[in-house]
Amino acid sequence: MVVTGGPGVGKTTLVNSILMILRAKGVKCLLCAPTGRAAKRLTEATGMEAKTIHRHRHQAARLTDDPRVLIRPAAECLRGCY
């Protein structure tokens, strides 16, 4: 899921609400952002560690052979997002 929007539209509130629901259901979540600065801000806002898209993709490729894990280039995931 990609969340976009200008300042004050509720991106942080939306992400925190989704995370609260998913954690209550026992779902493991990974947070990623396009830049290191954005990842730092996401970590501060959610209390969960966030990494860059590139770092998650690189680590997932090394750590798993699980066919349920979908790894796509960041550009492909963000295509069509404004």
C-alpha cells in the first residue's frame, strides 16, 4: 500500500490506524519509505522501525526463499502514484 498526500491530510493518522488494526490481528508489518529522511519520520510517528524501500527489498531478497514474499522494484510499486 502506498499512502500519499499533502501536509495535514491525515497520512500519519491513517497509517497509525491501519497498524493498530493489523497488530491487533497479529499481522507482521514492515514499514518502508522512499528516502532515509521519510523512514526516520515514519519511525518517529509510528513507534515502529521503518526503512527505505531499497533496504527492505535488499534484505528480503537475502533472507527469504518464501514464495509468498513479493519483492518488486520501488519504481514498479510507485508507478502511477502522484
